[in-house]
Amino acid sequence: MNMSPNIAPPEPTTHPYHRIAVIGAGSWGTALASVAATAGRQVAMFARDNETVSEINERHRNMRYLGDIGLPPSIRATQDMEDAVGACDAVIIVVPSRAVRSVAARLALFIPEGIPVAVCTKGIEPVTGLLMTQVAEEELDETPLGTISGPTFARETALGHPTAACVAFPFTYADRLTPHQSVAARFAHSMSTASFQTYISDDLVGVEIGGAVKNVIAIACGMMTGAGFAENTRAALITRGMDEMKALAEALGGRRETVTGLSGAGDLTLTCSSTTSRNMSLGMQLGQGTPRKKCFEGRPIVVEGEANATSIMDLARRVGVSMPICETVNAVLGGRAELQEAFKNLWTRPIEAEPRAMDLSLPNPVAATPV
């Protein structure tokens, strides 16, 4: 009887998406377009105004955002969304959270069937309490939806500094059997470069919650830093803020483990550690006593943590999750609490066990008035 020699099975093959459309020409959209082009993809970039389109196509720069950084010449910009997505294999949406629904609705008119979309916007929609991919899902039926998230400042990413991010899409049964052929794996493969390291997750809820809540925690860290406090305080806010992120993610069906990864702990640490973050910067200015209207020298800067503080707390109350740091930030931003007194109250809350499994709470001997 002839026996065939043992032959190792071939390595699984992951096929990248070759043509990627980026919808949005802000800082992060520009950075992701640069990453995709550097990875060898054909990139079509949708921008709203003609000046930006001309700059990208002719000067290979986006002067309004990251204007001193040269972009790969292969990036093609257009004002025509249908033109951008018509021949694409995959789409990346990078617009402010308030615009995700309208952009997704417009995209639905042009996107080919079955084309995956990574919604790289962090936040929770007011009133509905929906995550950004859930908002897009209501407008894009039967479209595979996920996100790319992690500790990523746009400027450093565009400059090619070593960066890591998580690519998250839900996994189907077929994806479990052949994970290297999943949308998440193909997207991660498509965006990998010598300096942009991708990781894969199937926990879309956990990844999105981490990305949304960390902005509010960063405002808290900025507020306390601006008020004159130092590293002990910031470390406490980061650690307990991550616990709030875990609790909300778990309540919504995500995994606590996810929040200890790039899109949770990683993104939280980065955003809470530098005024490059608009959330941290806003908090610092408010902590120093600058009126909100005069922050950022009066320029109308969109700060996602500010925009999402209320929607995050509305969602937390709806699912019965206590988030005292986010609650404090929301109260201060809404003018319902004075900053110094509100944060003082955080340090006089009941004494709790850190492992939630202990289920222990004691009255704090220092009296406090709840925010």
C-alpha cells in the first residue's frame, strides 16, 4: 500500500481589498487614506469642497488638515461620492458623529452590494443611544459594518510613526471556520504597513464603547490637570474610567477583555496623556477657568467627548450602569455643577471593592453632596 508523505497544508491566504474609498477629508480621514495608499491600495477620497480636492490631487497635501505632511501621490480626491465608491472594494467613513447618519444615507444610494464599510467615527447618537455602526446600519441594509479604532493620533499616523489599531467586524459562522477570509482579516490585511500594525476583533460593541467613552474620560483628565492636579489624579481617573468603559460595554453585550486592549486601554491612555487630544485640551482649558466660548481661542472646534457626554450618560442610565466620572463631566459641561466641587465629590463617594465580584460598598466617612 502506497503511503503519501505527510505534506503540511498550505498557509491560509488572506486577500486584501485593493480599491478603498475614504469618505471624509478631516485629519483622521486623511491619515487613513495615507495608510491605505502606503499599503499599496488604490484610494479614492471624498471631500466636500473643491479646494481640498485640488490640493490633494495637485499638491498631494490637505492644507486644512495635516497641511505640512505630504500625501502619497496615488490618492485621488473627488467631490463626487458616487465616483469615489463606484469601483471600490471597501469603504471607510470618517466624519463627525453628528454626520454619520446623513453620510450613510447618501452612501446607500451608490455603494455596490456587499461592500464592507468601516465606520471610523467614535461616539453614541443622541436620543437613540446607537453606536456609530448601528446608526450606519439603519441606513445601509445588508452591508458588512465594522470599525478601525485604537491609540492613534492622526498626525503621527500620517507621519509613519509606529502605530497599532484594532479592526473590528462581527464574525459569522463561516468566519469562525475560515477566519483568515473574514471581513475583519481582509480589512486588517489591507491597512497593514511597515508602521501601521493591525489587530483583529469580533467584538464590535466593546471596541466602539471604548472609543466613545474614552473621550469623556480624557475631558475629565484635562479638567483636573488644568485645575492644578498631577499624575496621581490622572492615573486614578484613567483606571476608574476604564472600569466605567468595561461596565457599559458588558451591559451592551461587549466583552470586558476588549476594553483592556488597543481600542480601550490603549486609546484611553493616549487620549488622556496629551493635549494633542482635543478632548484633553478642552478639559485643561476648562480646568484653568477658561469659559467654553473662549476655548481654542474662540474657534469652533468639534470635541467629540463634549458632543457625546450626554448621549453616553443617557445610554448608561437606560441600561442601569453607574458611570460617576462621565456623570461628573456631563454635569460640568452642562453647567449643572461647578468643576472643583464636582470632582471633589468623586473622591468622597462610597468606598467600593475594586473587584466587582466582591459586591461591597461602605459609606465614606467624608460627607459629600452628590453631583
